[in-house]
Amino acid sequence: MAASPSSASPSSPSVLDLAPVVPVVVVEDLADAVPMARALVAGGLPVIEVTLRTPVALDALRAIAAEVPDAVVGAGTVLSARNVDDSVAAGARFLVSPGWTESLLTAMKGSGVPFLPGVSTTSEVVALLEHDVSEMKFFPAEAAGGTSYLKSLGGPLPRARFCPTGGITAATAPTYLALANVGCVGGSWMLPADAVAARDWARVESLAREASTLR
């Protein structure tokens, strides 16, 4: 797997190349974290983004890191240097932010793990390239222009590679993955609310298996 300037070190693998789909997980009940992660991994989606949107998010990240060794678990919705430090301390193996500032970028660069700063405009992409960061989250993907926007970026900005996230479904994911500048997509369609509420991990595993075959 190719390393990228977005990675913590030249030997770090690219997060974009580990799986075609990165489940974006919001953990409301800590008891769900480990079985949910096991179902996703069993279905062929080992790269899991736990968003820092709930009070139990860091504990969920910590539990997955400790109890699901085949998972490559990272932190999403990273908004501050404190989030960076707390996430890495909890075992995050990568970081994802919905956007970026100079101070947040500095913190992510110093974290020791790969990271995907969020962008939604050409200027933000160019600014990250100036910082020698070429791997990014494109968010919110559908609202920000979708595949047509990303395809348009490919000509003038061929160095930039993306993980589009936001509004992507099982039906639309393949159109994103077909783009040369897209390495993977983020989504939550393999975690339907009713399945999570019922703790129907077999269904989650089945949906994850379907998503793992997308290219």
C-alpha cells in the first residue's frame, strides 16, 4: 500500500487503501461497541470510524481497540487538539475531521497516526496540498457536489485523493469508487437504526459483507 503525506510516517499505510468502505459509527450505548465492530470486521469492513459525537465515544473506541484486534479503529468528528490527544490515547489508529484549521492540522500532523482532514472546496484542497497533505475526507459529499465535483477536481489537482462521506448509500457508493481520485467512501448504511436498536448483528454483518465487495 502506498504511503501518503497524510500519514504519520513514510511507512504508514494509506487509510484510503485498506477497504472500499469505512463504516461511520455513532455509538450511543457502550455495550454495542464491541459486538458492532466484530460484526463489521466479520463482514469484511475492518476500518471503522467511531465519531466523537456521543458521551461514550472515547470509551467505545478504547473498547474496540482492546477487544477487536482485527479492527483498524479510528476517531471521526475530530475538531480540536484535545480530541486528537484523547483519541490517540484511547487507541485510535487514524483520525478524521469534517473540516480543518491550521491548529487542528498541526495537531493531527503531530499525532503519530494517519489522518484525513475534511474539505468541501477547491481552495481547501489546494491549501492542504501546500501543506504536503494529499489525502482528505470530502464532506458533506452529496451536498458539496458529489461525484461530478470530485471528477472535476481530478484534472487540475491530480495529487489529491479522497474519502467522500455524507449522504452516500449502497446504490451511490460504486459511482464514487469508480473515480480515479477516490480511494474509499465513508457511510453508515450497513448500520441501519432498527438493526442497531435490535442488536441484530447478523444483519449488520450481512450488510457489511455486501459493502465490502463494492469497488
